[in-house]
Amino acid sequence: MFDLDRWQEIFSSIRSNVLRTVLSGFTVALGLFIFIVLFGIGKGLQNAFSEGFSGDAKNLITIVTGKTTIAYKGLQSDRTVTLNNGDYDFLINADKKNVGASSPRYNASLMVKYGKESGIYQVHGAEPGEQVIENRKMIDGRYITPRDLEGKQNVAVIGRMVQRDLIKNGSPVGKELDINGSIFKVIGVFSDDGGDWDERHITVPITTLQQMKKGSDTVNIAYISYSDKLTPEQAIKYGDELKDKLKSRKNVSPDDENGVRVWNNAKNMNDTFIFMAVLTAIVGFIGLGTLLAGIIGISNIMVYIVKERTKEIGVRKAIGAKPSGIVGLIVQESVVITVVSGLVGVGIGVLTLSLIGDSLEEFFIKSPSVGWGSIMMAFIALIFSGLIAGFVPAYRASRIKPIEALRTE
């Protein structure tokens, strides 16, 4: 392997046959390049879809109500169905072991003032579980607590953009906001991966906001996160059971899809996983097909190279070269070409993905990349193929009698 004369002979052969070398190396480099770019783009698609579910809790069931479309139990259609505190408690207690974080929400669009600054903001009445459901991160102070709910405290947690709009200097914690004529003490500031829109929201205890609305017990939305122990199929079944129980409680027809509406992330994620599995299979099939094309390409070229060198092999055997030495020389040359070409293909492929970066986000491709484990597996597969591609024709040629090889045109 480290015979200097053999290495000089290999490089001499490569220099003497540049076109042949380039052709054999091109198929290897192209195969690895296409493999890396395809798998990188596939990974970018996966990243984009995963990010789409990163804003709020992934294991979330959202329940809202609307107007009925079907008359049921003597009640007319076009009837408005309204959730209240009792309905929320009913949903939470329907199957308590499957419930994770949860919160009702009562929404109101209210005027908020601080000093000379003011604006209309979305004010949410909620429970502490909203922080987990919305995936909010506290950057100052704290979130609302059960004690705030019990005491119907006038406290508020504001989004980062609310702080920027209204309270421009210093920490807002401890400062007072005028919300629709009532004074609320700021107890915390949060950030939200949902962006500026979600950070222009204000959360107060739902009991406080309901009291401000003339003692209403209305709930606009019920958020329930299900246990992480549930499989997607079990989570979908759990969401459907909640929907059926609430329909029965509110006298809504089982066939009415508008009176009670449920969005279950388990369904969305299940569909997404299926899509990503199909996409990964397609990308993998194309990538492996490209590698196979590279393997076939270098195999055909090595067959041609060995056939072209048949007379040379005959001369070598005539002057005493052993068959094993002839085979070793050709195989070593094949591996050298494969390794160098493979490194070129890997380098160009990785560079291409780096240059693409996040420029394809509008096409739902984010941060395309390929793990080095996958690259190494593809690289080793091509090297092994190059070894086999050189060995088989070389072994056959080494068994030809010198006189037959010398007669070859």
C-alpha cells in the first residue's frame, strides 16, 4: 500500500490519462453532491414543518363553540352555543388522568393606558396553565398564580411589545396600567416565539376579567393539553371523546360540525408525520438512486479502463508481474480516484447547502443540512464500490495469458 514505486506509477497513469480520470471521478463527485443537496433540502423541509408546531404546546386540544346548523332535541338551528366556567370544569374533569396543562380563556379588546401612552390591546383572562400552552418565556417578573385567580387580583402580565409601546423606560414590574378604567399592577413581562403579534397581548386572571364584564362566567376558548404518555391515536380518540361529551352537554347534534369545534394537534402532527415519512422516503429513494448511478458509472468506466490496459497487463505478466500485484495496482488507482472525487463532491455539496442557508424559507425549506454520519456512510459506500469496481475487471484481466493479452487490439 505504501510502496513508493507503485504510487509513482499510479500518479503517472493518472497524468497520462486525464480525461479517463476526470470521467471516472466526475460520476463519484456528482453522485455525492446530488445526494448531499437532496438530503439537505429534505432536512430543510422537516425543519420548516417542525418549526410550524413550535409556537404553542404541541400536545394541545383547542375547543370553541359557534352557531348550530342542525335542529336537535326540539332546539332550533342557528342557535349560539356559549361556553362557561362550568363547561370548562366539566371538560377538565371528564378524564383527568389524560390532562396536562390547561386554561380557559376569555378575550376582550380593551383600551390600555400608561401615562401619555395608550392603545387598544388584546386582553386575555386566563389561568396559570396558559404560560405552558402558549410556550411563553418570562423575561421579567412572574406569571399569574392560583392565588391571583382566587383573590380576583388586578394584576397583569404583558408581552414584550406592550412594554416597548407603553412603558419605555426601566422595568415595568410594579408599574400600573389603566385597563378599561381599572388599575392593574404589572407583575411580569413575557416573550413569545409567535412574534410581535403574540407579544402585544396582555394576560390577567380570568376571574378578574369576568368580574369586569358584569360578573360574566363566559369562556371563549378552552385549551387542554393532553398527557405526553398518549400515542397520537389515543390523543385523537381523547379529543373526539371531549367533543362528543361537550356536544351532549350543550344539546348539539352529533352531526353538527359548527356548534362545537375542536382542533387537535395530534391530528395535525399525525398528518405531518405521515407526509414527512413519505417525503423522506422519496428523497432517500432519489438520493440512493443517485449513488447507485454513481456506482454503476464508475463500474462501467473501470471496466473500460481495464480493457484499455489489457495489453499493458500482458506486458507486465510477460516480464514477471504477479496477478496479485496487477490487481492491487488497478484497485489502488480506483480507490484513489474515488476518494479524491468523493471529497470534492462532499465539499461542493456542503458548500452549496451553506450558501443556500435560509434563502429558501419562502418555499418552506429552513436551514438545509445533512448529518456527517449520513455523509460518511454514503462516502464509504462509494469507496467500497470503487474498490469492487476496480477489483472485478482487474481480477479477470490478470487471469488472461500474456500472449492473449498482447494480441488484444
